[in-house]
Amino acid sequence: MGKTKKKHPKKRTAAFKEGESKELVEAPHSFIIHRGLPCPYITDLTLDFRKIMEPFTARELKEKKMNRIKDFVAVSSYFHVSHMGIFNKAATQLSFKVLRLPRGPTLTFKVHQFTLARDVISLSRKQYVDEEIFKYSPLVIMNNFTGEGKHLKLMTHTFQNMFPAINITQTDTATIRRCLLFSYNPQNNLIDVRHYSIQVVPVGLTRGVKKLIMGQIPNLAKCEDIADFIMQEGNASESEAEADENSQVILPQTLKRKGNLEENKSAVQLYEIGPRLTLQLIKIEEGLLTGEVLYHDHIIKTEEEKEHLRKMIEKKRKLKEQRKKQQAENRARNLKEQKKQQKSNQKSTENEAVNGNGDEDASDADDDDAEYYKQEVGEEPDEELFKSSVSSSRKRHTLPPHNLKKSKKMKIDKKLKKNSS
């Protein structure tokens, strides 16, 4: 059978970019990973934070010990990743770093407290978890981020840019299913992070009517007629009993959930789904985990010290570039020397092979002729007979093999005639 042609795989980059939409390309994507000491709670916290960042995050991102930060940075442009969050577990504390790819800055937070999503849900009186709500990005709410200081503005812009921007005039209200709250306390410089699911329920309806509208089957065991079930008193709806007038809004659009109609009143209810985080901004660096320190919560430096640090950083950068250049030159020179050495070794092995094969062929021919003479004549041949033939073969190694055998046979025939006479 003939050889089958190998099918060349298609380039993934072209296939990936053809199927992308404009919304997908422009949306901020993220990597959420954890480093440092192993801890099962930190692993669960990382997975919970990935749920917050959905749908534009790598939910099933696999991490290995051999992976470095530069490995994730190298593939970030291919997947349109704009931010990376790192939970780093040290011996004394837990930190959370937010990196703006590909050139920085880097914000470092100290994690004072955290609560996993499963613990938050288990403590809630009403547990409401629906996987459909994670198909849309959360609504980001920034509370009390006012005050002097560039670090507050940078921190606010960083949190907002981690999620897609919302256009009020074009946004579909049905896609707003979650909200993420960042609440800043200027007294202790702590940031509380809370994650909620949003539920919109109609108001002005009794509980019986609401059940019928929502498609639930009512229990009519104590009622003679369905009218008794609908008109019974003291049976207000849950949205009116639990929500005050401040949480009631007039819907600009009709939602998919039954009973929520346009221009009708509905109550907005929040259910916390976790996780909870309490953060404190410690440091802001200019680059990716390196570079000039723009802000530090504990250490305050003078202008002279900052200028000295800038000079030291610039000196280290130039020294690093010089070393890279020197290493590249050394590699090129070593590669050139290796090629020369390989060529010289190859020539020497070829010469040795040619010389060695000539000697072996001569010795093999000498042994074969001596054995043939012994079988035909019945006695040992003279030493001079085959020495001369060997020497002539060495001198005239360019003769064809059949001419060499013919000359040897003639000498043997002459010797036989001489002995017979």
C-alpha cells in the first residue's frame, strides 16, 4: 500500500480569531491562580473568586508547580487576558495581588479575613444558587471610595476595569443577575468584598396569586374553592413583607421571570452567595511584581531616597541587559566552535575508516588465498608467495578485485606445475 499523506493541523490562532465576537475581544479577561504554601482553603478560595470573575475567566485553569508567572503572562495576549489575580500563601499571612497585563501596575493587598462561598450559603436563611446567573458579568458597586490620594483612584479604576463596562441605554435588565460590592472604610483602610445574587419579584400581589403566576401548584386542602385561596386575608406576598419601599422599583423592561412586567412595580432582593473578603492595600508597584514602588502603606520614603532607588533600579536593568547580550554572544561563539569541531571529527573518522578497511581487506584476502592453497596442494604455502601478493595489493589498491584474484591464480598454477614435474 502507498504511503498516506500526512494531514497538517490547522493553525489554532486563525480558527480562534475567526469565531470571536467584538464583545468577547473587548471584554476584560482574567487568570486567577494561587502560589506559595499549599493549603486546601486557599485552593477553594481561588475557585470561588473565579466564580466571581465569570464568564470571562479561565474556570478550568490547571496549575503546576513548574509553572511560573511569566508562563501565564506569555499566553495572556492569545486569550485576551487583561488582569491576573494571585493568592499567595506565606508562613505568616495571605496576600492577594492584582496585575494589569502586560506591563503593570501591580497592586498588593493583605487578606485579613475570608469566608468561603459554601460557608456563606450554609449560614443563609434562604439559599438561592442558580448556575444561570454566572453566564453574565456582575454589576460592580464602589462604595465610599472618595478621598485624597492617587492610590484610591488607581485602586478604583483597577476594580472597575476588571469587569466589562455597562451601557445603561443598551443593557438588557435581564442580564443583571449578580452584583459585586467593594466597600472602603477610610478609618482602618479596609475593603470589604461581598458577592450577591439579584432577584426581582413582583409586588402588590397576595401570596396565592403570586404562586399561581409563578407556576407553582397551590395546596387547596383547607379551601372549598380556589377563590377562598386567592382572597384569604393576612397572606401578603414575601416581597412586600420583607422589602421596604426603598427596594421597590418600576421596571423599564419586561423580565423573563413571570409577573415582572414593564411599568409595574417590583422588589429587588439580594441573596449573598459568597465569598467574603476583607482586604487592605499594602503596596503599588509600577511593573509586573517589580519596578518602582508608587505607594506603600507602612514605609514612607523621602524624595532623595526615591531618587536613589530609581538609580539603583536603572543600574540593575542596564546590568541585566548587558549580561543578556554577553550570554547571547557566548552562545553564538560556542555554537560556531562546536560546528568546527564536528566537521574536524567527521573528517578524521572518515580517514580512519578508509585506512582501516584497506588493511582488513588485504589481511582477509591473504588468509583466504593461504587456505585455498593448502586445500589444493596439501601442504603449507611459502611465506614469500603471499607476502608479495599482499604488498602488491597494498601498492596497487586501485586495481579491481577480479584482476587481483586472476594474478594470484596464475602464480598458484605455476607452483603446481613445478611441483608435479
